[in-house]
Amino acid sequence: MMIRLKTYWVWFRLLMKRTIKKPAFLLLLLIMPLLSVLIDRLGQGESAGTETGIMLEGQEEEMRRKFLTILGEQEGMIRFRLYENEKEMRQDVERGELDCGVFLHEDLWKGLEDGAWQETITLYVTSSSNMTEIVKEKIASIVFTLYSERNYVNYIERSDAFKAEGQDSIADIVSFAQAAYEKHLLDGSTFSFLYQGQENRDGNDSGKRQENVESGGKQQEVWSVSSSFRLRGMLAVCIFLSGLSGLLTDVKDREEKRFLRLAPQTVTTMVNIWIPTVYTSAVTLFTLGVTGHAAFGSIGRPVGGTGGFLWGIGKEIVSLLFYQFLIIVYCSIIRIVLRKQEAIAAAIPLLMLLCIVCCPVWVRLAAYLPLFGVLEKLFPVTYYLLSGNFSGGSACPGI
């Protein structure tokens, strides 16, 4: 038994050496860190964001404070610069210092009550403005969030049902109603939308934006594509490519009838596919750690201290092992279907292209076309990206 195990160990080491000595495979291992640096730099460029001007004319101090607080929470790729002078903001838009400018008139709330709110918000744009629609959505979400609370309070103050209670009692009722409004808006008992910026509520930069859609106590999480997700996606594609290269090696070994006496062909196939993914997974783990995108930086766990660091590394390793298992199963199915080395070699470029297009590597097309929701499930890359690394969340494109 010991002799048999020793033989297997020697065989495994020989396969490891054979894999690492291939020039094309070495090139892939070198490309992966360089690719990650490029994507990370692109992500840093993104984080600089687009600047938009905003001016609040004559708003009440409390309403102004609430507006700016919510606006600050929504800052991500779009950053807002506060102005006190409308002309100055318009000039900055014209000079190209701002993507666009938003001017909220003094009679905004009255316009909302009269149904003519479009005339109380002025948007300054130029031909080069490209974030206008997103800015409009953000501003509208804040305006109607504050207006709904304001209208709620006004209704109670003016309602005939409470007039008999007297002014002091109405003030207490309003205070109670406001507290109930905030409580039931966020406890899941009512339908609501909660928009969060790139930084999560705990102050940890998660590298992604989350929209929580709550209804009847149920919550769905939708994650936006960020530089972290794109980095993971491209590294996942590289790991998948390494597994397919191992499949090519296995087909060649079968044709030349190597290792027939050492192990069953099924075991040989699994080992040949697995070994290249071990190397690429190790490079991926190192790359994610160096660039700060390992699991401990993206799943909402505290990143401080040795315990949090080791927990994150452990979770990353488990995710990669799960992904390696999927690749082994997937490549084994391909070998059964295609059989010939030439057919497999011809299919690899097509599979890589389909992975990049169909899987949520750069953008999740399933968010726009339901067909891609089916196609993305045909590749192991999707399951890696949507499983351990993002705690069951799903990716969708967005700002």
C-alpha cells in the first residue's frame, strides 16, 4: 500500500513538473498578474468618478441637511459638488469641469404639491454630458424620498381627524407618526427601496454597489459590476482556460496510451485537468490578496486583525476549490462529447469568447436579456462569481 502511494506521489510530481515546463502555460501564469494590475488601475480610474454640480436655492435648513446627507450616501462613481451661485455652476458645466449641473429652485416643494415640479428643477448639460440620466434618477430618488415624508407630516397636521386634539396633541402625534414612518419604512413590513453608495453602511469599501429591494420582509440583493468583479471574472476565465489546456494534455496522453498501468483513465483525466487549475488558482489567490480584492475585502466581514484576514483567505481557498471541482466535471463532460483533440482545441476559443460574453465578467447581459440568464448557467465561471465570493448575491451592471 505504501509503495503504491509513493508511486502515485512520484507520478503526481512528474505531472506537476511537466505542466509548469510548458512555455504557453508559463506565459498564462505571467499574464494573469499583469492583467490584474491593468484591471485594478482601470478600477482606480473609475473610482475618481464623474463630478456633478448641485445647488439648493433657499431650502429650509433641516430639509437641506437631510438632502445633503442622502446625497453623500449615494456618492460613488458620481460625485457631487455643492454650489451657492447658479451662474458659477453653469460656467463650470460649460468649461467641462462638471458633467452636468442641477439647480433646485426655492419653490421645489410647492411645485411638487401643485404637480408642476418639472419647472422647479433646472438641469444644465453640454454635448459631452454622459451621466445625465443617472444624475436625474439619483436626484429624483432623493427629492421624492424627502417629499413623501414631508407630505406625510403635512397630511397629519392638516387632517380634520386630529384637529379636535389641539395643537400640543397634534405635535405629539406628528412626532409619533414620524418615528413610526421611519421604523416601518426600514423593518421590511412595507415595500421600499434602499439605495446605497459604493461604500457600505459599515464604512468598509466593498468595491461594489448594493440595492436592497424589500417587500414583505424579504430582501433581494443586486450587486453592480465593479473593478473587483471584473478582476475576478478575468482570473476565473484564466483558471477555466488552464483546465481546458489540461484536458488537451489528457486527450494526448490517452492517444499515446501513457500512464495506463499507473491509474485508471478517469483518474488520469481528473488529475490532468486539476493540476493546471492548481497553479492558476494559486496565482489568483496571490493576485487578489495583493490587489486587496480577496474575499475578506468584499463580503462585509471585518478586515482588521489576523482572524479576519485568515477567515477571508480560508473562504477564498474554499471558493477556488469549489471552482476547480466544477471545472473538472465540466471538462470531463467536454471530453465525452467531443473526444478528438482537434475538436477540443477548436472549441476552446469559442468557449472563452462565450464565457466573456455570457458570464458576468464585464457586464451581466442577463439583466437585460433573459436568454443570457440561461446561457450564463452553462459555464462554471458564473457559479464561481456568484457563489462564495459574493455570498450568494448576483451581479448586474450599474453605476
